[in-house]
Amino acid sequence: MTDPITSPDAPSAAFDRAALDALFAADPDLARLFAYARERTSNDPGHDLAHCLRVAQWAVTLGKTLAVPPREAVAAALLHDIVNVPKNHPDRAKASTFSADVARAELPSFGFDPASTERVAGAIRDHSFSRGATPETPLGDALQDADRLEALGVIGLMRCISTGTLMGARYFHDADPWAKDRSLDDIAYSVDHFETKLLRLPDTLRTEAGRAEAGRRAAFLRHTLAELAHELGMPRQS
């Protein structure tokens, strides 16, 4: 059986900064938007500029089959986390709305017409897992999938642990890491976040290529949990 983690047939949009730089070079307004985002994006490693650029790469890739203009895909990615509300803040579910408001206010000054501005703002508003919205446009589908892919695989693992650390979470519950006799609590234990969100993400992706890549990355996370169970000597049932 083919290993879904290492299969050479697995879809890929390997990060290519040169390709993004070519888009910026061809579009001075987009280059100015990149400079704007670089100055204002959080340094939180889970939501920093590098994260936004990786989301841009995937949004452009997924958007190709949906007739999404690349400049809109990149703009949405650059601004989707421009307002970064901490995961444990009561206003977390409003973060994407706040970021959409910034996009709606700022994009006209970067050469985006009203229709394009509204598409980008709407995609940003609806991308968030916390908000629980279904995208209304192909751009929204591409952005939401691209952002959710960042929560899976090796990068997703790193983001999960770094975000948990910022919130003061432990890696896992020492006595009951798999929550067999307790309720899941991903604020207190980062490994719980695999069950509360991460392993559920593949079924929520909107594009065929996104779902395929999400499945590959989720397989890595399940492998990671199996290895953790082995190292702890505490079997995991699911």
C-alpha cells in the first residue's frame, strides 16, 4: 500500500518565494501591499508573514482551477491575519471580521476596484475556523483551504505547539494524554487540539486538491500521535 505521507504522487504546492516575488515584480500595487503587510503582521510564528506567504502560495495554486485572479489570492492571504486575536481571547471568533474590515478599508489605495475589494474582504471574513462560516466565492474556497492546510502536517504540528506555548498549555496530560477518562481541553493541553480540530479539518476542505493534500498532512499527524503513544508506552485507541 502506498504511504500517504511520502507518496511521490501526492499533490504539492511546495513553497516557492521566487514565484511570489515574480507576482510582486509584475504588480507594483501588490508589491506595496506586501510592504504594508510586512510592517503590520504579527511576529507570532503561527500567524506571521512567513505563514501568510505560504498561504498565498497555496491560495494561488488552488485558485488556478477556480479561475481566481492570483493578485486577489495573494492579497487575501497577505491580509487574512492582519488582525491577530489570541486563540484564548473572547473575541477570537471575530478576528477574521476585523481583518476583513482592514482589507475593505485599505485595498482601494492599493489599486483594487470595489468588486475585487469586496471579494477579498469576503474571503478573509469567511476563512476562519473559529467563525465557522462557509465561503461564498471561489476565492473564499481557495483561501480557506490554503489556511487550513497550514494547520496540518509538520508546519501544523509546529504551529499547534507554539500556539499552545503562548497560551501556557502543556504538551499533553501526563496521566491521561488521550483523554480516556477526562474531557478534551485544548487550552490546557496541545495534543488535545489534534482531536478537537486538526484531525477533523480534511473533511472541511472545499477543493479536491486541498482535500488530497490535507489527507496527506493529517496522516503525518496521526503517525506523530502513534509515535508519541509508543514513546509514552500508553496506547491510543483511535
